[in-house]
Amino acid sequence: MRVLQVLSSLNRISGVANVVMNYYRMIHDKIEFDFLLYAPVQDSFAEEAESMGARLYYIPKFTALSFGKYKKKVKEFFKAHGGEYDIVHIHELMSQRIIMPIAHRCGIKVVMHSHGPYPDRKMVGLVKSVRNRFLLSGFDKNADYYLACSKHAATAFKARKDVKVLKNGVDVKRYMHGDNMRGELGIDDNTFVVGSVGRITAQKNPLAIIDIFAAVHSLNNNSMLVLAGDGDDESISLIKRRIAENNIQDNVMMLGNCKTVPKLMRGFDAFLMPSLWEGLPVVLVEAQAVGLPCFCSENIPQEADLIGNMVYIDLSDDYKVWAENILNGHRASESQVLDGFIKTGYDLNSNSAELLNIYDEVVSCE
């Protein structure tokens, strides 16, 4: 069986890319994946994916303005390769408007996979919400199978009752054991390290991350904020300006994309995620696999708490409240982590077997 995975990129810092690669590592000896992506990026999983037999194809980035050009390129791709696939697995929901009907005309089954709630006006503003209504038209009606990473993400498919929740499992032992990066970063063992890993975008609320850490630093001046992840030039500039305004330049490290997230996370004392919205972010699963106390906004679903070591705080609360909670956090024990992941079903082995069963079901259904 060969499955075409449709996503924006294989960027190492992308949660969706990490989810797909986690599965691919587990099942590449049983199934073949190819990838349809927007463009090559630095610090990606491309080389690893190809080493496991995947073929990577690139088409121009899909936007409302590039609709016609994108449709032409998709038609050309499926004309050349459509007969090679049993399933198209779409993670980039906006592109479904073009890809899904073309795939169906080629006789390929389509799996739609939601990694977050429906991007409505409250989340993305009026202009983008109007665009989304057009681009997402029919995405909750015409696929052969519907997947979501959480119950919260499943609400993107509106009234559908047949959405299967496939949890973003990780290999817990890979995160739990090994060295950390404190030495490489020049951080001593007595420094309290707050960590954040993810793309620097409005969704992740990066300015709040800086302000919350500034409150932490005001209570504990032997503290450090480590940010892993990249963003556009404007977002990076805003972050640096806020860091300077809080006079914490010497206490913030911006690493950009990081290839060794487990090793990095093992050096944190707390994980911070004050996002404006999320489905169920894999980076939060990774942080809990390390045993970190996680401090999150109430916009993250309650089902994300896998080991009982997550604190939800309202974004309207004073940043001092966040800081006090963060400094009073504690790392979970190994047994607490293992028990939590087993009980909540976030074990990668069982999740991978479940995905294989889903693919078999999709191919066999009429």
C-alpha cells in the first residue's frame, strides 16, 4: 500500500510533520509513504524520510491568490502519479478544496485529518474566515474517512459523528532517558529554565511567553527562557523588541529550529504554552513524556493533560499568577509518566497499529 501524505512541510519544528514522521518510523517496513509539500525547508525530516523509501514532491504554496496556479500543478501531479496511490492523507485542510475532487477522480480514497479546531473569525479575523469558508467548503462531507488528533480538533468537522480520534502518541522512552543540552547551551544546573518549543506565530501567543517569563525572572533572577522554533522576520522582530522592553536580553535564548527536541526538553524545568488555540499539540505530548510540568492557557483542551502535571491558567490572569505557578511546579516521576501515557492511550506502538488498521479499512470499503 502506498499513501500520499499532504502537508505544508517536513520542518522539524512542525507539530504535524513530527506526528507523521513518528508514525512513519514505526510502520515504514509495512507501508509506503510519499509526501506532497509546498517547498523544501532547512532543518527538515526530508533526508530521513527519503532514507526510509519516501518520495518527496513539491508544488507552490497554496493561497487564495494562487488558487488557479495551484490547481494546475495538482492536476499535473495526479496525472503523472495518481495511479500510484491507494490513499491520499490530507493534513493541510485548506488544500482539500482542490486535492480531494482530483484524487477521487483518480479513484484514490481520501482521509481528512484535523489537527486543530475550525479556524473561524474569532481565531483568524474576518478576511481569513471568509477565505476559509470558501476553501473549506465540502471538507466535512466528501472524504472517505475523517481523523482528528483530539475531540477538540474533531469539532473542525462540525456536525460529523463519525470522526475517529487518533492520538498523537510518542515513544516515551526516547524522551525520558538521555543527556540534556544545558552544558552545550552554557546553562548551569542551578538555573531555573523555562522552555517553549514551536513555531513563532500569533497562534502561539509569543509576546505573552516573553511577558510571563519576565514575571518569572522578577521572582527568580537566576532563571532563563529557552525558545526553540522559527518564524517570519516580523514575528522575530516583535519578540526581540518585547525582550528588550522587559530588559531580559541576557536571560533569553532564541535557538531557532532545533534538531534534538528530546535532549533540549530534558534540560527544562517547566514548559510554557499560552496559545490562543490548539488541537492537541504534539510538542505538549513530548514535554509530558519528559515529565515536565506544563503551564498552558485554557484554550488547550483538557484531554491534553496525560500525566496530571499540567496547570491551566486563564490568559486574563495577571502574569504574576503564571510566574508563581511555574516556579512551584515539579517534574513527574518516571512511573507517573509511563502510567499516564498507557492509561490515556498515547503509546506510539498502539497508535501506529491503529493507523495501519484505519488504512486497511479505508482501502477495503466500497
